[in-house]
Amino acid sequence: MSLKEVFKKHYKTILISGLVGGFIYALGMAGFEFLSYDDIDVTYIIYNFICFGIFSSFMSYFNLKHKSKV
């Protein structure tokens, strides 16, 4: 199965896993930041959300690609 076929078949799963993963990670990091500094930097939270969301999406994509080969 080609990469385009994997993405077309599972695009909702890939996007949702990226959003959920990024959101949970950003909330966790915001909680740690709040506990240690009593001040929350919104740009840091957005950066965490985007970076970990992209990482989570890639991991989900490659996991589904590997599953479809087997």
C-alpha cells in the first residue's frame, strides 16, 4: 500500500491522534510550568502543542503504514 493510500484511508485517525496527543502534552507541560513558576507562558504552550502534535501525527502515520503492510 502506498503512502498516499495510507493517508487517505486513515487521515482522521492521524489528525485526531496529533491533536489529542499535542493537547495532552501541552496541558501537562503547562501544569508543570504553573507549579514551578506560578506564571504560564502561552507561546510555550502553543509551541508544545504544535511540536508534539506533529510528532504524534508522524508516529501514528508510520504506525498505520507499518500495520497496513502486515
